[in-house]
Amino acid sequence: MVLAIAESERVRGTTSPNPPVGCVILDSAGRAVGFGGTQPVGGSHAEVMALKEAGTKAQGGTAVVTLEPCAHYGRTPPCTEALREAGIKHVIHAVSDPNPSAAGGARILEEAGITVESGLLRQEVSRGPLRAWLHYARTGRPHVTWKYAASLDGRIAARDGTSRWISSETSRKEVHDLRAKLDAIIVGTNTVRADDPALTARDAGGMPLARQPLPVVVGMSDLPAGAKLRRTALHLRTHDPDEVLAALADRGVVDVLLEGGATVAGAFLRAGRIDRVLAYVAPALLGDGPAAVLDAGVSTITDAVRLTVEDVTMSGPDLRISAVPQT
């Protein structure tokens, strides 16, 4: 399953609105003979890709897959049929499919005489490459990760507005690697005016990576004539997070990074539309300057948005914190 998760992560960002599933085929002796990840929309699913690589060695073997094999006819035939025709005798999946139109694969496999196990490394898959898609399948909304970098005293810039660079080179590289696996990045018009971002994913040498997320600007104001995003971004003239997410869902966007600024972050927090917080905290003190979020709808301590910390990791000299709202 660890190898299947790696396959899932490898194709993350290329499959939306389909899930980035990973699959490993074991032969009858338990040797890994086929690996596969979901292809872009219209292409083969992970199970089919892994079965193609395994060939006849799949006969009598086991399929280990991150998501319950689909049982419906969509753009491609159901994976349950491919597994049955290949002679697979055992299927292990981490997470059951929450999509009613695709669920039921486990039952169909069992009816065909194939043994099925569910739940192996469920948490690792649910918090890993399938996190955004599972949220999308359950809610119909893109999954939103709010990412920000701040000093140890919670400032995202100095008093004069300078912010390059609060976070370390290691952290910035991580963010570019993350951008390359996402569907869209959101900023507000204030950020465009202040920073003129490009919102591209770049390698260590500053060159654009092969895959780029959709840049999205939120706000009513026109963008400056010379702004980098004027020609490349989707400009949604609204302040309503639900309108933003609905427009993105219509475009098949599943996984979204909210990068700024403080006003937009506050709007999404007030609306309850931040699903994960990814904070890079630098070991620096600024003493003054703008905060990461404004007007989050918190007027007293009892209104605080409480989070559950999932992970705390060093990113170079910075502290990277991943947390989700408490439910």
C-alpha cells in the first residue's frame, strides 16, 4: 500500500476531477509485478494501468489500491470488470468510494468470488494524495488549503510592507513543489497590487515547471494594467467564497491553494471554507507589520477557530505546521 500511495502522489494534480488513485499488482507469490496511477481525464484508471504492466502475471494475484475500485461505466469501463477479467483473486483497498455513482465495487468483486479487504493505511491515504478529492466527492466543493508564511510573532511582512523573504529557501521550494500538484491558486486583488505575483510553479533554478495550476484572482477591482496575472488569471469579481468555489468546481477544480492575502483569508475563514491550514513559521521577530488574517469573524476567545494539528515538521530553519479545523 505504501507503493500504491507513492503512485497516487506521482499523478496528483493531473487527474482532476477524477481521483489520483495508485495501484500495485502482486502476483500469486506476492511479488510486485505491476504499478499504475490514474491517467488524465479520459485515460485509464490506476488498476488498468497496473494490470497492463503486470500482464499475465496478474492471474491469481492481488490488487492493492488506494481507493475502492469503481463499478460504473463512465468515460472508461468499470475497474471491477478489468480486475475480474485479469484473474485477480484478492483486492485490498484503503478507502471506500464516497461517490454514490461509483461505489459498490467491493460488493461486486465479492459477488464475483474475489476476496476484498478495506481500510489498510486509511488515514495515510485520506490525509495524503486523496485528501482533496475525498472532500470534493463528499461536499461538491474544492478542497481549500490556506498557506501562509509568517515570523515567529505572527507577521507576514515588516512595517514597510517588505516580505521577501520571511520563509527559507527550503520552504519556498516546498511550496513550488506543492503548487505543481494543485489545480488552482487563489489570491486577492490587494495581493496583485502589492506583490504582482505570477503564481507559477518553478524549479530550483527559477524555471517554470511543466504543469502549472490555474491562477485565480478574487475581488471587484480591476487588475493593474501591467500585472503579470492580468492575462493569465481567472478573475472572479466577487467577495463570496462560495461563489468562488462554485465557479472553480464548474471547471473541474478539486484541490485549491489559498495564498493571500489577509482579507481573502479572513473571508474564507468567516465562511468556514478553509479545510486545512499550512503555516510556515520562520525563526524571526518583526515586532510590527501586517498579520496573516484580518476580520475572521472572531470577536471573543470563545469564537476562536480551533484547529487540530496533524503534523509539525522542520522545513530548513522554518517550522511547517499542518492543521485542520476541529469538527
